[in-house]
Amino acid sequence: MADPVHGVARTDRSWLANWWWTIDRPIAFSAFGLIAIGVLLSLSSSPAAAYRIGLSEPFYFFSRQSVFAGLGLVVMFVVSNLNPRGVRRLAALMYLGSLLLMVAILFMGHEAKGAARWISVAGFTLQPSEFMKPALIILAAWMFAESNTVDRFPGIPVAFGLYGLAVVLLLLQPDFGQTVLITASFGATFFLAGVPILWIAVLGVLAMAGAWGAYLIFPHVADRVEMFINPENADTYQIDRAFHAIAEGGFWGTGPGEGRVKHLLPDAHTDFIYAVAAEEFGVLMGILLIALFALITARGLWRSLRLGRHFEQLAASGLFILFAFQAFINLAVNLRLVPPKGMTLPFISYGGSSMLAMAFTLGFALALTRRRPGAFEVKTPFEVKAAQKGTP
């Protein structure tokens, strides 16, 4: 008999039905909602962005983002069907491929805004570091878990070696923002692995020393920090314009397509897409976006920390933390809470690399948190009741 709400028979044992009944549907549907909103905002911001760079097709960015969104949905669905072993294998391939491409960027990368972070592949501009992030978190979680279960296994040194390689290549591009993001996510995963608090304190000091070193070595990092600390002495036009657009949107917004900020900022369809959303659709859209990000993060961590297997617990938690940190950085920049950084808003900002990498990130997380025999150490009353009824 089919479920009256979802239309999928509980007795159906096909792979699609198995996916439906084992996946975390609130997280999946929230991700689908973010992707749909991202396409809608791309429709609104595309004409202004196309006109600004001289494109004759006003919906150029909307068309491409729609394709990216479709590919992202397929990627998320396929990856979420993997078992934990498949997750580890794919993550290892992604990390190796991303690392090789990041090395290639140093010699043949596409430079923009003073940094070489992209490489052209078959007419598509790819940012390998986007795909390296979830792969690194999964491999680090694997190494941390193995070090706790296998005597004398050098999991922690290997994990730090993988992290160190990624950081060196990121700083050579240079990309300090992504370095901060993977450092925070890697550190959170390491903390959840149950290491002594002294290790965390030492790593915290090293992270602060690294941030200070970046301030001294990289002029663009120093400029952005100075811009944040002393805005009256710096050019803060983009940040100020984005912040004012959010305020000018009011409760209901100016209306779809009626906003002004997308005509004024060159990165309105990418880094400042949240300002476009809040200006045209008001506080309601701004709150809805934050609520969807919060729901995915909170529910994801809740499910992750209840997993019974150490690797799955660490990897899933790290992936949801990575997703949350990236969203937080973008939103905080738009709201003038942190120094400016070119960080995309997951599933919302325009960009194929960002869309597909986030699809892999949540696809991996959904695969690890699926209901499977012995997966969860602690069961809720609902799960106990469902199990008694024979629900997969």
C-alpha cells in the first residue's frame, strides 16, 4: 500500500524506494529548496550581470545556473546512495584529482582579481579547491577514526599531512578565505574525534599565529582587515552598498527584479546574492534562507552525533560543519560582521564549481546519515515505533 502522503509503498523494496525511506527527507528537501531559490535569484540578477560585462544574452547566467542546478540535483541523489565505503573511495579520488588540478593551476591557471584559482576544462572554468574541501574532511575523519581503533596506526599525522598539502596549495594561489574555511572545519572534526584539550589549545595558538602571519605576508589580507577595522579610511563601497540594500528591502522587499544593488555591484550574482534576495524579497526571504541553512546544519549535526560508527559520525559532522561555516562567512560579509571575503553562498550564489561541490558535500552527508541496520547508536521514540511497524 502506498503512503498517503508520499505516494511510495512501504512494501516496495526497489532501490528508489529504499533511498526514499532511508534518506533524511527534511535535510534533502531543505537543500532542494535552497537550489530552487538560487535559480530564482539567478533569474532576477542575470540581466544586470550580463549587461555589465557586455553579453548580448540577458539570461546567460540564469540558463547556466539552471543547468548547474539540474546537475547538482543529480549529483546529490547519486552520491547519497553510496555506502560508507563508497563515500571514502570517492572522497579519495576527489582529493587526489583536486590536488593535481591545484598543482596544475600554479602553471596554467586562469587568473582573476589577482589570484589564480581556476582552470579551464572543456570550456568550463573549474575551481578545484571547492571539491577538495569535502574530500579532505572525509579523509581526515577516516584517519582520525582509524587512529582510535587500530593500534599504532598513524592516522593523525596522515590527516595533518593531507590538510597541510591543501593549505600550501591554497596559499600559493593565494586563497586565504578557503584556507580559513578548511582550517575551521578540519579543526572542528579533530575536536569531535576526542583529542585531549591541550591539543586543541596548541592548535588554536598555531591558527592565531598563522592568521597573524597571513596578515603580515599577504597584502590583500592586510587590506581587508584594515578595511574592516577602519572603514572610514578605506573603500568599502561594495560592503556598504550590500548592507544598505538589505535594509532598503524592508519587510516585503522592492519586488522581483526591482532591486538596484544588482546594477551597482559587479559580484551581486555571486558574493552578494544575499543582498539581492533581501532587497527584492524582503526580510522574509532573508530569514527563510537563514532558517534553511540552520535547519540543515542543526538536524544534520543531531543525526551525525547519534551515529554509532566513529568514522560516519566524524565525517558527517565535519561535512555539515563545513556547509554551515561557508554559509556563515558569506552571510556575515553581507551583514558587515566579518572582513570581506569572496565566499559563495551554498546553492544560492552563481557558479558551477560551487553548486556541484556543495551537491557532493550534502550528498556525502546524506549518504552517511541514512538509516541502515546498526547505523544509529541511539534511537528516538519515533524510530523505535517505526521499527516496530516494520519501516525500513
